Amino acid sequence: MKTPTRLLIFGSCVSRDILNYLQDKTQVVLVDYYARCSLGSLGARPIEMPSTVENITSKFQRRMVERDIRKDFLNDVTGLHFDLLLIDFVDERLNLYVEPGGRACTLSSELLSSGFCADSEGGAKIYSGSEEFWHLWEAGWEIFLSKLRHLGVLGRVRVNQVFWAVGTKNGGNFAPHFSGRQIDSANQFLDRMYQRVRVDLPSEQFLRFDEGLMTGAVAHKWGVSPFHYDDAYYHAAIQQLTVASASSLHASRSAETQLPGGTPLVLRDKRDNRL
């Protein structure tokens, strides 16, 4: 019996939804999924847990926000068994909330919908794409990198190098929610992040896609968006992930004793998979 690949995700739905396209569902085991967490937040000190977080009725979404605020990933990763760590930067579109002492969190829609008001909590909103955001993001990347290097698992990282779609499969656009200018700006910022990450990771640790695969779906289950792609992207991602799994599986299993603990994650409520 073939041993399944244990996959850990730090990213968004562009990575998580790949698993929905597996022909053999036993091929990959989802160890855990960390979403709605900017690296700019991960590398900062945690803010106090806002009382409004209790207003988030979805347990999955509340845990997601709490994990970002507490910076859980940096502690949790030490005890997780995984063969691959798939990361993407789509959630870097989210702004940051930063307090004067350097404490920060990601301003996810879930946190904002809870009643948290970034403009009246004593801190400041740092906009994605700004130079201030970039400096926080780069500091977070270096902390992330240092942690994985210390654990000896940096070679298990795969960067899901995606860009926002400029149009849908039927030739439509994403107005009024996203303008062409917003999409271009987001893609320029993504490219800047990929260039920075290439300084530390070799090319074989990137999942890359033809521009034609970065096309918005017209009937995506999460709705029409520049980062809700047509099916062809997910099939291509599965193929690349399969190759990545084969190349890293032996190495990670031979180093098993370095990563004690950890159990596979089961997402009980399919409605909560949207990220």
C-alpha cells in the first residue's frame, strides 16, 4: 500500500482547494491548514485577544483568527509530522493592524466582521502593498525561514507561485469588486515577494503555472474572484504536487524523529473550508 503524503498548508484557498481535485483521496493527508495569516503578522508580537473574536460563530473561522493573533504556527510546526509544507501569498492582500509597541495581527474579513475596529483600537492600519507592509512581511519571512531551517525542514517547503487572474474563462472581469488596476498592483506585489523568496529557496521548490491557467472560474464554489481559478489550474497543481511529494517523501520519513507529535487535521464542516 502506498504511503500517503502528509501535507501542511500555510496559505489560502488556492492551495487548500487543490486537494478537492485528487482522484485518489488517500494520496494526500492534510495535516493542518493555517490561513488568513500574513507573514507580517506572524513575525510580530501578538496583540491581546479581542473580545469580539467570540462573535465569530464558525469554530473553524474563529480558530483561524485566534491562530493568527497568537502566532500559533511558529510553535505548532515543531510538533507536526509533515512531508510537504505548501505556502502561498494570496492572503498577503489583507491589511495589517499594528499597535505602537510592534504588536500586530492580520485584518481578515472574519476579524473585521466580528466587530473589531482597526481604526479605534489604539493601533494603525498598514495597507497591503505599502512599503511599511513590505518591511513587516520581509521580517516575518525571515522568522518563518529561520524556524524551518532550525527544524531541518526547509527543503520540504513548496511555494505555490500563483497570480491574480485578469479575467474569467468567458472573458469577463471582476468589477465592481476588483478593478484592473487593483489586480495589476496585487500581481506586482506578489512578484516582488516571489523574487525575495527566491533568494532563499531553489527553483525546484516552486510550483509554477502558465499564464493561461491563471483564469478566473465563472462557477467557482466560493464565487467569482481573481484568485478563484478555473479547474485547469487545480489539475496542474495536483500534477506538480505529486512530483514534489515523490521527491521529498523519502527524505522527510528518514528524518521522522526530528518532528515529534502531530496528527492529521479533519475539516468537519465543508462550509468552513472557504479561504
